[in-house]
Amino acid sequence: MSKFLFTRLPPSHWHELCVSEGNLFHSLEWQTVLKKAFNSQTLYGWNAETETGVAITIFKVGPFRIGYVGFPVGGILGKQPLDNESLMALSKAPLPIALHFLRLPTSAFDDNGMVVNLDSITTPETAIVDLQKWQLSQLPKLNRDIKKANRSGLKVIDALSSHGKICYHLYKDTIRRHDGNLRYNLNYFNALIELSHTQTNLRCLLAFLDDEIAGFIIIALHGKTAYYLHGAMNQSLRRYCASDRLLHEAIVWARKKGMNCFNLMASPSNQVSLIRYKEKWGGITKEQKVYELPIKPLYAKVFKGTMWFYNHLNKYFT
């Protein structure tokens, strides 16, 4: 019998534990954002013996049901990381919703990360690892760029509910410009901004030039790490350096909130210029792993083949 008990609603102590750990991505509030955006479902698993919890977000992709632990960054609720034994217990637990495939994102910069014997997808991940010691004065070129951005006349504000549409369109334009795949929708950005109005660990910042939006950035605080979730710039106003202004604003805010790490997240391995831009901020790059656990091996194999075909085909029709 598995040590994990899964339910559709979180246990009574879940919210209190999320708040005490600063755990955003396993919280009911975050899972509600995903449900509003993607009509996802969530299973909350609790292991009373190890006092470990996991929120598995289930996305339906055609006939397949794909679960993500702690979407989008992984991790667990509680102090004990998932190891091979507890992962196997998790995968064999009776689930109220059947799964075909489980993905477990990890961070290369998580000291409490998982070490498991599973296949994985690797991508380059960049982070400022000692945020409290980070000093702009120690990065002369960046310091000059920030001074230029500060002279550009940009005004930075927190996003209003009405700004979801423009954020989504800037995001969509960026993805298409780099031949990427659209993974997020308008409902998602609307729900994120709505949540940022009630949660102190989530911000959506916009840079304005007069009445025109020059760019946006969305930052989430989770544990002792700040995560750069999304950002995009208005290409017609690129010369005003909105990306530098917004990212600097976000880093300063995260430092004041006591974060130890500023994670600039994973980048496509072929976007070398993006990785170099992140490293300009004093970030270092390591290999991130997303582990894959087939729950139903045949379904999982068909799903991976289908997604490979879709992702390649989608680039030509978006």
C-alpha cells in the first residue's frame, strides 16, 4: 500500500503549510490559476509518515492525461525531498484521476532537489545564486545599461486586470518571432494578474512610455527563490531598454523580500543570445532536468511520439 494518500481537495493543513514555507506552486491559489487557464485538474498527495506533500496538476492533451508535480518548477511541500523510494510509492498510489504520464521538473539550483533514476529532458537554466550579495556596481557593463534604461523615460507600474490582453499578445509575438510553441493563453495571463492583486509573492510589472506598453515581466516568489516566469517586450520600443529596467526592478524587489536566489529559468538550448543576456546579470548556467515517469508505458510512448510530431508541425502553422 502506498504511503501517499491523494485527494481532489487539499488536506485541512495544506494552506497553512504553504504559507509557512512560502510555497506558491503547490498552493490551492496557484492551482486555481491553472484551472482557469487550462481547465486542468489537481490531485493533492500527502505522506503522513514523512510529512511530505505534492500537488500534481493534470493537463489533458487529446486522449492523454499528463501530470506535473509542482508545475512549473517542481519541488515538494515539506522538508524531505522525493527520492526513488518515495517516488515509486507516489507512482503506485491509488489516484482519483487516472494518469498516463508524470513529469517532475527540478532545478539545478535547488539544494533540496530530487535525485532519481529516471529518464529526463535537460535544458540550460540560469540563476543569480547569491542574491543577497548581488551588487549592480560589480557589473560595470550592466550598470551602464541600467543607467541608460533609467534615463529612457519609462514608468513602471503593477499590472491592472485590463492589461492581461496586451501581455498575452506581447508574449505571443515573442514566441512566434523565435519559432517557439505557444504554451500559455489569454486566460492564463488574466488569471495571473488577478492572483497578483491578492498575493504578495507574485508581481506583474509593466513598463510604459507615455501611454504605450513597452514590456512586462512576471515574477513569483517560491520558498527562498524568485522565479522569472514570463516577460516580453514591444519591439517597436526596444531602444528604450524596457527589459533591463523591468528585470532590475524585479531583482531589487526580490532582494528586499529576502530571497536567496533569482532564477531566470530555462532557455531553449539554441537561443544562445538569451542565455548570454541572462548571464549578463551575474547569472550562472547549469543543466536543468525534467524527469519523466510513465504511469501507463504504452500511452506514454504514444504521447511522446505525438508531441514530437505536433511541436515540429506547429512551428510552420503558428
